[in-house]
Amino acid sequence: MRFQYRPRGVCSQLMDIEVEDGRILDVKITGGCSGNLQGISRLLKGMGVDDAIERMEGIRCGMKRTSCPDQLAQALKLMRDEEKI
């Protein structure tokens, strides 16, 4: 399943996520800190959705209430809840 998410309150502009059988196959993030987000994307490949949410949810960026990893966790939660992955 493919899912597209527009994050809020962060520098990144678009998150494209591909999940199959509860595992993350691919993540592409447009905008934001390129090197960091490429690293996060690679680390997530093969990880279970619930594990990824648990590890990233609540991370903050500086004084912001959210971060790109937190927004990615929110996207995965939305995806999981809508599609029951």
C-alpha cells in the first residue's frame, strides 16, 4: 500500500510511504534536511510500522512541538488506522 502525507509544522513538504504486511518498504521525503531524512528513510526500511511509530512519535525539533520523525509517525498511525495495516 502506498500513502502520501503532507506534514505540518516542519520543513519537509511531502512524505511518500510504502508499506506491505505491516512492514515499511520505502519512505521518500520531499523538503527538509536531506541527509537526515535520507538516513531515517534507510533505517526504516524493513521495520514494522508499530515499532517505527513507537521510536519516532513525540520527537521534537528545537522549539517546535513536532519534527519530521514525529510527523512520519503521525502519517504511519493515520495509514495504519485507515487501512488496518
